[in-house]
Amino acid sequence: MRTLSVAILFCLAAICAGQSHDLSIGQATYGDVIVYKADEIKYGFPFFIRTSIIEYPEPGQKNYAYIKAIYIKDNERDGSGGYPSISAGGIGQRFVKIKLKSQRGGGLNFTVTIYGRY
Ligand SMILES: *[C@@H]1O[C@H](CO)[C@@H](O)[C@H](O)[C@H]1NC(C)=O
């Protein structure tokens, strides 16, 4: 029993460490188009946590597409990259606010792709 839980812990640690922190929600289907695609890169500073807010549509712009899918790809494959989260809006809505947060001392390197339908 004890050996088993240790083994499970090791597996979990292996899954959590050494992997990129991708976030994908929703599902793009036939007829959906890419309405937003951008790289967000920030270099790390020692002891600092870096954050980025990505808004779609960009402030001051109007958007008529419904969001169908959001793919946030962490380009740091070794797990040193930041963590993405959705702080407002999202699937089925016409806007989304995405927050990217680095690890302390780390940088950010994400590719954000949003699919929508008009
Ligand atoms: C970010 O990721 C891209 C794709 O893997 C890579 O080409 C680029 O060099 C990275 N940029 C930084 C600053 O790490």
C-alpha cells in the first residue's frame, strides 16, 4: 500500500514537472476561423513574477465573432514557463481576458490562438 502511494506520487510529480502549461478550452470546428493569434513573450527577472493580460478584442476594438475555442500554448517545454488562466469572458462569448503569470524569476513565452465564428 505504502509503495503504491509513493509510486503514485512519483507519477504525479513527473506529470507536473517538466511539462509545458498549455491551456486549451472549447473546440474549433469546421467554419470557425482564427480571430486572434499572437505570441506573448516576456523575459524573467530574478525574484520577480511577471504577468501579462491579453484581451480579445483589444481595448477600443469591436468584435462580432463568438469565441469557439482558445488555445494557449506554453513554448517552454521544460515546465519553466508561466501559467495561463481565463479571468473573464470565454467560450460562447464575444470577449475574453487571459492572464499569463510567470513563475518567480521566470519568463513567459506563450502563443495564444482564439477561434471564433461570425
Ligand atoms: C519562444 O518560443 C519560441 C517557439 O518555441 C522560440 O522560437 C523562441 O525563441 C522563444 N523565445 C524566447 C525568448 O525564449
